[in-house]
Amino acid sequence: MTQEVFHGHTWQDDPGLTERMGEALSVLRQIHEKLLLLAAAEKLPLGVGERQALVELQMQLAPQSAWTESRLKAFPLVEISRKVSDFLTGLRRHFER
């Protein structure tokens, strides 16, 4: 994050970055948690629609262009978190007997 989002600047060198870096790290941590959950779901015998929904969510969480501070601030974390939660809840059938 230091290299990509803050171009090598750190809160240790510039204490004014502490809050901004903390906010960015919080968003990135939540994004990575969602990506880990989706990676686990990839191992399930998903149907075509489920697989497509999984890929779409992964693409939203890991876009092609690099993360920037402004992109992280604008990222719709609550909305995407809800979508991931709904998707994972919909996979419940894979665990019921």
C-alpha cells in the first residue's frame, strides 16, 4: 500500500499521512477479506450463474487499474460487502444435507 497508493511515502516520514493511510488500509483490508472468501467459494461446484456472479464480484474487488487513495475513498464498500454477503448466503445449498 505504501508503494502503490502513497508512492513510497509513509506515516513515519510524514505523520500527517497517519489518518489517511489508516483509512486506506482499512478499506484494502476489507477488500482482501472479501476476495479471500470468494476464493474459497471458487472451490465449490458452482453453477454457471454462480460462477459468473463470483467472477463479477472478484472484478469489482480487484479492478484492472491500480488502487489510489481517491479510488479507495470512493469505493462503495458497503454496497459490495452486501453483494458478497448475499452471494455467499446463496451458496448455502452447497452445505445443507
